[in-house]
Amino acid sequence: MILPTRRNLLQTVGLATLAACSPGGVGNATQEGVLTLDWALAETMIALGRSPAGVVAGADWKRFVIEPKLPEKTADLGLQQELNFELMASLKPTLILFSPFLEHLKPKFDRIARSEKLSVYDPSETPLGQRMQVSRDLAALIGAESALEDYLLELEILHGDVTKRLSRLKQRPILMVSFIDNRHARVYSGSSLYADAMAWLGLENAWQRDVGYFGFSTVGLEDLATQEDVELIAVEPIPPDISHALAESPLWTKLPFVVSGHHGTIPPVFMFGGLPSAARFAELIVAHLEARWG
């Protein structure tokens, strides 16, 4: 396999040069001194070979993020609503990374260490564009610019592989959902990780209506009905009671994609994730579509 050039990589993901990764003016922090209060930032650090000293809600990582694995030595800093500030201070961090949802706590963070806000949800005109920008900003903060370039090359190789595999398949528009109960689902579009990764792969999103800031809307199952030839893919977990209720629901069983057998599930992917979650999603959805459409 011929490795792509850095130039081709950046053209593929639709971004400008990585030169802005230079740490000048922002400073560096060693991996041992970084606390991450956002899983998208934590998983990106780990993908770059850096282990956070502490992460928010570490006990739930195995359920929602799964890959990459959280290093055992990483401290669990508690839930976002109940952060353990004493533990945070005892770790003597040099940098605290947080998302906009914790911005009201920045004065408290700054009493412990320098803090920086990063968000994967700022608007971008290119697939994975903002998630790429956040990775660039993060790499600059922790001195991992070279590791980021290596990771981007791996991501480009993945992109080439999965898009080649997709090109062999007969495709139809995809409805990405997760079930709330037996009558409601979240449907994904906009800036959601799922929709962003689908666009990166060249897959057509069947949901063209407006969605909220996080890229999803909660709708009734009847709203998923469409005359189009679509494939519904639900992201696990799906509680057993919901699966049983759906199987007996007159509403569900009459939906076009159910009647035609064009529906299925993929394993969990962190819906608020960064590039590592996008890569996990790409691998899982392509394997699923190969099994369905191949």
C-alpha cells in the first residue's frame, strides 16, 4: 500500500495546512499534567499517544466510548455535575481542558491550573472539519504535532480503504437513529458525529430536516416513514424491552424500511466524539453495510 502524502491527506479532509499546529504563543503541557473534562478531547489525546492524568466520568468510559481504551492510570474526576475538585487539585495539573458546557466553572479551574476551552461543535463547511481543527488545537497545547500528523495519515489510509469498499456496494440513503423508547428515536444529521462521518465517507443521509445544535432531533417513529428506498441503522445499546416492544408494534412493523427488511444495528459509538470516534464509526458502518449490501 502506498502511503498518502501529507498534501493529499489534507485535501481529503478538506482542511488547510497543519502549520498552525505550532505551539508558539500557546505553550505546552506534558501528558502527565493534563486533565480532560470532555471525552472527545480525552480520546483524541489517547489516540495521539498521550495519557490524560484525569478524565471526567472515567467509570462510564467502557460503556460509551469503548475505543480507544482508557489507560488504567488515568484518574476518574467524577461526573460533570459533581466534579471532584479536591482530586483535581491533588493531581497538580499544568493544564485543564474542558468543553463549552463547563465554561461557567472556568474560574474554579483557573485556581487549580491554566484551563482551555475546546469544542467539536463549532460550525464547519467540511466533513470532520471542526473535529480536525480541535485535534490541531489540542496537539498544539500538548506538544503532539508530530503524533497528530502520524494519526492523520492513519486516518487517511482508513478513509481510502473504507471508501473503496463502499464503492463496490449498491447504496441507498441512510437513516441513523438511536432509540429512546418504543415510540421515539433520535435521528442524526447536521453537525452530529454520525452525520459528519457519513459525509466524510460519501454516504447519503436520508434525514434532511433541521436538527438541533448537537446534530439530532427526537422524533416519533411515524416521522421516520418515507417513500424513499432507505436503510435505517440504529446505534446500540437498544434495551431488550424496547426491542421486544418494537417487534410487536403495529407502527414499527409497517414502516417501509421494516417491511423491506432494510434495517439493522451497529455497536455503540460515542455520539459526542472526535476523530477517534469518527474512525470507529467508519469501520463499524462499512462492515455493517458490507454484510447488508454486499
